[in-house]
Amino acid sequence: MLMEEVFDRLREFQEILTKRVEIEKEVEDIPKALVAQEELLSRLRKTYIEKHEAFVAAEALVKDLRGQLIEAEAAREAAEKQMDSISTQREYEALNKEIRDATDREHQLRKDLQKEERNLAEVEEAMRRDESMIKLQEGEISEKSTKINAERDSKVTEIEKLRKDETRVSSGIEKDVIFKFERIIRSKQGRGIVSVKGYVCNGCHMILPAQFVNEVRSGNRIIFCPYCSRILYYEESDDEGGDQLFVDIEAGSLSDLEDYSEEGEDDGDDDGFEDGDKDSSMDDSEE
């Protein structure tokens, strides 16, 4: 396979892989669309439980007050019936006081009961609202989940198709090159193959030694940038003569580049390369 064809395939592979990476990120982000609603639903359920507990407590209190009111009414009525059988002033005063106390208690209990019944009704109404909101949120989440699952399945199908396209395009290219190239694309925002224009890598904008650039320009094999690790190809400069200044400054043998590459390797570790990846690229360039 001619190197020009290899570069064309790598560019096509780059385009396909970049698209796949974007879709995979979308698939990863899809569930996040439901996070806010699920959190709201969780809060509603927690609030509903708290209100239900308050409702049970209020219901028990209302039941107890009703029982006490019945007892107070019965005590007052019993005391009133005894009025017909008293014979002394002292008995009358004692019984009259008992009736007044029972009446006062009855009034207070009725007042407390009305208050707690209103509170019970308010809590019950709040529970109904929460129940409606919970059902609404559950319905929306269920509907969105169905759509999301369909969207995810569609994107997964698209990803599988892109993987097949990657396999087709990369056929005939060394697996080690494809492996490195994919890691470069993922760590370099979708740019794994860049031009050398003049004596500058258009990926990291570092000036390269003249002999190294000549190796790239010859196009006999795949060469990785010693600084940014991208695959390099040569692009004619608009003003080749104007770049002679860089040649005078940076010209040297490939052995000079070893000093640069050692520094580049340290920086490259942050790009996800394992130890030795860039060494192998340099070994390739020095063969």
C-alpha cells in the first residue's frame, strides 16, 4: 500500500473515529437528561412519606379529641340530670360547679377538635397534591425512559456501524499504528494526523530539525511527532525560502532530536500514552 493511500485512510479513519467518540459521549450523557426529574421525584416521595406520617398522627389526635368530647358531654349531661335530685344549697353549688367545668371542658375540646380537623384536612389535601405530582413525574420519567432507550439503541447501532467502517478503512495498516492513532485522536480533540509545514508541526507548533523534516517529506513510512505524538505528513509551505532561517537555527542530525524527544515524552505521558509508545515512534524515525 502506498503511503499516500495510508495517509488518506488514516484521515478517513480519523473522521469516523471522531464521530464515534462523539456519539459514545452522547450515549454516556443520555441518562443525565432524567437526573433532575428523578431527583424531584425522590424529593416528592420523601415529602409524601413525611406528610403521611403527619396525617397518621393528626388522625390519631382527632380520634382522641372526639373521644374526650364525648366523655365531656356525657359528664355534663349526667350532672344536669342530678339537678332534680339535690336538696341542699351546698349540693347545688357543688353540682353547678361540676356542670360549668364539664361545659368549659366540652367547649375547649370542641375548639381543639375543630382546629385539628382543619389541620388533618390540610395535610390530607397536601398528600393528594403530592400523589398527583408523583404520578405525573412517574409518567413523564417512564415516557422519557422509553424515548431514551430507543435513542440509545439507535446510537449503539450507529456506533457498531462506525466500528465496522473503522475496520474496513484500517485494513492493511499495522494494528500497532491504529492503536496509537486512536489514542492520539482521543487525547488530541480528534486530530491524530497533522501536516509539517516548513519546519513546524501544525499539531503542537514545535520547530523540527531539518533532517527529521526531510524524513517526513520523503513519505516512506509513518512518523510520529516527537513532541505531540501525532502522525506527520509533509505539506509544501507557501514560502519555502522564508523557512531557511529555521533550517539554519534548527538544522541538525536525527540524533539531535533525541534530546527534544526526551522532553516530549515527559509531556506525552499526560496524553494517555504508556511508557515506550513515543520511544517506538522515535525508533521508527531513526531506522
